[in-house]
Amino acid sequence: MMRSLSSPSLPAVPAPLPSLAPSAWNGDAAGLICGYAFDPGAATLPRMLDLEQAREWLEQQTARSPDDGRFLWLHFNLSHAPARAWLERHARLPDSFHEALRESQPSTRVERADDALLAVINDVHFDFGFEPSDISTLWIAVGPRLVVTARARPLRSIDALRTSVRAGDAPGSSTELFEQLMRAQAEVLVGIVRSVTARIDSVEDALLGGRLDQQRARLGGLRRVLVRLQRLLAPEPAALFRLLHKPPAWMREADAQGLRDASEEFSVVLRDMGGLQERIKLLQEEIAASVQEDNNRSLFVLTVVTVLALPINILAGLFGMNVGGIPLAESGQGFWTVVAIVATFTAVAAWIAFRKK
């Protein structure tokens, strides 16, 4: 009787699919943040994979038809030491991708590496706080069957892409996934531009109201962030346009055109950032002119006070010398005579000073 009760309970254990159960994930062992298997020909959502399932998928990809459209996306955290070793052992990526991961100061670029696309781009941190240091690198390798992204710190664009994939917005190819990443990056930049615009508007209102306290520091910080963002992100559209003149053979023309459109949108955002920099520069110049005017006014007041005090200082120095022959020393009206002389010279000096003003 006990056997009859225990035997039906055995199939209930593996009922949840291991690829969909978060508790079954062991990706953290090698820094795998997420893994998705896409099948554009199926009507189902992308299938989540753990590290072992991703390895099996990569081993079986050579047996699949090259035209079935299936591809895999793996996103790694490079803060985990085994991540690079796992990629070198199982991912079959170009050597230039692994060399880019080892660079201490990677340069922004999008280029062909063998039959794949290699991209080293920059993005803002998830907790972006308008600091120039809140920008990190994202490494991307795109092939016909595999897309690998890797980062050292959480980034906004890649997180937005993960959210859209989880919501069911599945791309139809690996190139389209890269296009969605470019558009997500552009949307993040649009949000930054809007936030900076709002901050500049508040600074401009304070400037019109005559409140200049801390405004120069705020504008300086915003300008440094925009300059760093534009310097790091500006090479991306140009490099992608150069690459798309001779795209890989496996890239469809529709996907290449989608990347061109995404690059154009990205370029528009970069131009908006350049316009914001010019606006900040004009406000800084206006604040500097206002401060210079206040300094000139203060310097004029100091000069007038010095000029007005000059006659009395000279006479006080002369009459204060302890020597014989000081005039008016024996006169009963000597004090008032000296006061009249000082007042006359002070009036003349004041007239000269205000005449120049």
C-alpha cells in the first residue's frame, strides 16, 4: 500500500521546467545574469536558460540548420572571475572579443571580427547620479546564432533590454536584438537629455531671479557629464555606419537597415546633447559676466573710498610728524583750517572719481 502511494508522487517532482524556474539557475557560478533562447518560428516566449543548458545549446548548434533562425543571448557579469574562462571555453567567440575584455581602458568601437560583430560601447550605470564616473563599458559579440553581452556594473540600457524581452518583445534575429539594444541606449540618453534640460531651466530661472548661489557649480557638473557622454558615445554611430557598408553575409538587409535607423536616432540624441552643452556654455558666460560686473562694482566702491580717504591720510601723516615748523601749530583756528583743507581736497577727489564713473 505504501508503494502505491509513493510511486505516483515521483513524477510530480520534475514537473516545473528547470529552464523557467529561478531556483534552478546556476548561472551565478560563472557570472551568468540571464540567458534566453529565441525561436522566431515558434509562437512561444523566449526560453530562459541556465548555465548548463546554455552550454548544451552551444554544443548542439552545429547540428542545427543554419536557416532555422534560432539564436541565443547570454548576458554575463564580469565581476565574477569564472565568467571569462567560461566564455573562452564554451562560447567560441573571436579572439578579438577576449582581447577586448582584457583591455584596461577599452576604446569605443563597432567592427567585424571574423564572421561576427564586435562592439565595445559605453552606457550609464543603473543608479546614474549625473556624475562623470557613472559610465561603464559594455562588451558585445553578435553572430548569426549567438549574442554575448558582458559588463562589470549594472547598466541601464541592457536592463531595459532584459525587461522588454521578459515582457515578450522578442527580436526576430541576433541583429535585431543588437538593434533593440541601440534603441534602448538612445532612450536612456533621451531621458538624460530631458533631465538635464529640466535642471538647466531651473538654473536659468534662478539666474533671471538674481540667485547665483551654487549655480556655476551645478552647470559645471552637468557640462562635465555631457562632455564625457558625448566623447564616449559619439564614435558609436559613425563606426556602425562604416561597418554597415559591408555587413556580414549572414546579416539580412532588413536588419542592416534597422541598425542604420537606430544609428540615426542615436546621432540625433547626440546632437541634442551638443546643443545642451552650448546652452550651458552660454549660461556660464552670462553668469561669469554677472559676477564680473559685481566685482567691478565692488572694486569701484573700494576705489572711491580709497580716493576719498587719501587727502585726510596725507594730511594726517604730514601733521603727525614730531618736528618743528608745523604750520598752524600756534593758531587758535588751526584745527578748523585743516578740516576745511581736507574737506576741499576730499570734495575735489570725489568729483574726479564720479566724473570718471
